[in-house]
Amino acid sequence: MSAGTAVVSRYVGLELRRTFRDLGFVIFGIGTPVLMYSIFTSVGDQDQAAGGWDVLAMVGMASYGALGAALTAGSAVAEDKANGWLRQLRVTPLTPAQVVAGRTLTGSLMVLPAVMAVLLTARLLNGVDLALWQWLALTGLLWLGSLPFTMLGIANGYLLSQQAANVTNVTCNLALALIGGLWFPLTEFPSGLAAVGEWTPGYLFARLGHDTVAGHAPGLVTVAGLAAWLLLFGAYAAHGYRRAGRRA
């Protein structure tokens, strides 16, 4: 392991420990999608759509949990900016690029507990039965597919004040989840809104999971669309980092 990689690894470890010591993140970031899944599947129509409502809700709530955890990384950036932690990092051996890479990696790793908690609940509560490769692929794709939202959250964290970043990321979380059909299928939406929803990053993200539980690889349109959102949010994050650096 190179010296630079070792420094980033220690930084990521530190940030993860700080995050998981935050009781609010553990309760709301991980507990909320699990609770919503439990409620939705207790009142939903089990015969709704192929695969069962319990499977559809599992994908939707796992995606929603991943989305919220990814955006939370940006709120943490805004908090670090407000309390002076970012200024302290400038006197460490970490380069600016390593700080951004470390924060991005931290944000992506924060996604895994939320995803795994919903999948485990689906298995234990409703007996959702998938092949081993599907469980592994579902976890991996939702982890990797959440990267655009990590970029979006981090960009908001760099550009906005702590309070504004928190409100913006929560709003983005709710809007992307609702319009993307993570709570309710787009088939329940008006046709015009459903047509728009099919191109939103939240919907494309959830499609990764829906295709996996259906037993096939994600479609090219889904992957390409999500990659385009990654480029857009990545450019936004780079802009936010440059703006934050000029203000410091």
C-alpha cells in the first residue's frame, strides 16, 4: 500500500467512526427505511405486480435508504466546514484531492448498512427468497449506483451553509424518492409525471435493483442514464469544491 493510499484509508476510517457514533444517523439513516418497509409491506397488496409487493418495496426502500445515506455525506461536509474541521485538514498530510476522495469513499460506504438492513428485514420479515448471486448483485449495484447522490450531497455541502445544506439534501432525498417511484410505483402516477420520472436519477437507480430481482442484468439505457447523472453531479461537486476553496 502506498503512503498516499494509507493516509486516505486512515482518514476514511476516522470519518466512518465519527459517522457511526452519530446516533441520529444510525436511527434515521438506517432505521427509517427499515421501518417504512415494514409498514408498507404490512398494508400493501401482496399480489401487486410480478414478484410481489414485498420484493418491490424491498428494492424501493433499500434504494431510498441508500439515497438518504449518500446525501448525508454532504451534510457532514457542511458541518465540517462550519466547525473548522476542513481548515484543520489542510495542515495534515492529506492533499485536497485526497480529502475529496476520502469523503466520497466515506459517503459511499455509509450506504451499505442502510441497504443491508432493508434486505435483511425483507428476508426475515417476509421471507423474500432470492438466489445468492441476486442478493450479492443487489447489494453491490445499489452501493455503486449511489455514487451520483454522494456527489450531489457533497456538492451541496461545499456550496451551502450547514443549515441550508441539511434542508437541501433532505429536500433532494424526498423529491428524488417520490418522483423516482421509490415509495410508490410510477404506474400509479399520472402519465405525464410518470414519463418524467422514468428519466430521474432515483428511478434509474432503483431500476438496477428491479432488474436484478427479475433475474437479469440492468439495461444499457439504465446504466447510461445513471452514468450521465454521475457526470453531471460530479461536475457540480467539482464546482462546489473550487468555490469552497476560494472562500476559505
